[in-house]
Amino acid sequence: MKTSITEVAVLIPCYNEAQTIAKVVADFRAALPSAAIHVYDNNSTDGSADRARAAGALVRLETLQGKGNVVRRMFADVEADIYVLVDGDDTYEAADAPMLIEQLQRQELDMINGRRVTAVAAAYRPGHRFGNWFLTALVSRIFGSRLADMLSGYKVFSRRFVKSFPALAAGFEIETELVVHALELRMPIAEVDTEYRERPEGSASKLRTVRDGMRIMRTIIRMIKEERPLEFFFVLFTMVATIALFLGSTVITEYFATGMVSRLPTAVLATGLMLLAFLMLACGLILGTVTVARRELKRLHYVMASPVGLTCKAERKSNLERETISAVA
């Protein structure tokens, strides 16, 4: 099948990165000369937008604060075949982008995650390293072990991924949503080592280890509830039912021994907790069925999006019709 020229878009979320954004734009311009460089400014107050524009980037403003809000806007606005998502802090190597794109095309993948590799201790603080390991391990345990650096800010996506991704997160937890989306739809993905370096002097990280770590943890719990409702509510069922049995055991023992129930409040509480436990189990069973339907719908949106090289469904349909006519002839 004949395809159109592959269009590549570099997406750079930006918040107060005046010291680095021009260099990031220039580096990706040099690494990917034919790519469109999009910088979405997130209410910067240090002139980041002007510097990005002067460096040759296409600059837009997203007023809703948070990386997740910026990524949602980027994915909705930008049309391309391949998307390179990278932070604007000049910690990732732009020269790796052609290699990542080539592998995405060659292996027909939907996402490549840039696993951060560095020998500089200051570039990857121990608190961030431990938090990333713990949260990645938690997601791997629940949704599948396919990545080792879930929170990397350097990722390459196919059009199918981007146009089927229902971004809900507002902040840095967007990285978790991106990974879970790929794992839940069982997309072909890969992880490639990329150089990670320390921020330039005078440039400060926007990530707060404890605050953002807790937000990511809440996101993981929310996604477990939404994507694995039966397992989530079964855990709650087990906990509440165990408490009910513990409280009710003394009441039952007394009843069989004396034929009476002297601890009426305890009996009522145990009965109520057991009813609540089975209500949770019923919710898990019902929501499990709903989740399957939601996953099927997301999968349909995924397969309807154009693959790499076909920028619109009309072109894809046109090519298919021409092939069909040729086959009949």
C-alpha cells in the first residue's frame, strides 16, 4: 500500500523554562529538520514563550495549569503521524529522537519509552529514583511488567496512540495514565535507554517528590478502581467481611451457647458490615462488566485511528478502495 510522507511533531510542555527552552527547540530542530516543533506554554512568567518563538517553535498557550492539561491540549490540537513528547528542561538527548522514531516505524510500535540512563548522581536524585522505582513496580504488578521507567518524560507515540488516549490527569501523573493506557489496550510498545543529564545551572525542577508522588499514587489507585474494579472491590469486600466476621463470631458463639443475643449493637453492626461487604462485591462485578465495554470502546477508537504514514481515514479508505478495484480487475 502506498503511504504519504510521515509527519513528525515534537511536543514540548513548557512552564518557566526560559533558560533551556531555546536550546531544546534548537537541538530538536537539528535532530529532526523536517519535524514541526510545538511548544505549549503553561502560564510562564519568565518569557519562555518568547524565547521558544524566537528559536523557531510554534507556540501556543494553555491556561489550565499542569502538565496533564498541556498534554491533553497538545494531543487534541496537533495532527501528525508520529509524536515526540519531551520536557523543556534540556535533560533529555535530542539526538536520540531519530533512533527512537526509526525503531517505532520499523517495529510498528505505538509507544517507545525513553528509559533514563545517567552516571551523574545529581541528575537523578535518590528520592526521585526510589519513587519512580516504587510506582513503576506497583503499576507493573497490577497492569503488566513491560517498562522499567514509567515516569520518564521522553516518549514517542504513534498517531493511533495519541488519538485514542482519553487524557484525564491534570499534572505530572499524566505519565502514569499514558503507560496504563498502553498496557490496558495491549499496544505494541518498547523501552529504549536514552541519556539523561542534570538540569543546567539556574534551572529548577518543578517536580516535588512527596507532593507529586502522592498525586501519582492517588492516580494509580483511581485507575485500579476504574480499570480493575472487581479486584479493587474484592479487596474492600475481604477487609469489611473479615471485620464483620470478627465482630459476629462472639455473637454467634454466645447464641449457640445460651440461645440469646445480649450484644445486640454488636450483632447489628456485624450484620450491617457484612451487607456492606456483599454490596461492594456486587459493585465490583457490575463495574467489571462495564469496564470491559469501556475497554472495547477504547480499542475501537484505537483501531479506527490512522497508522503511521496515513494521516487521515479518508486517505486510508481511498487506498483500500483502489486496492479492491485493482484486485477485482
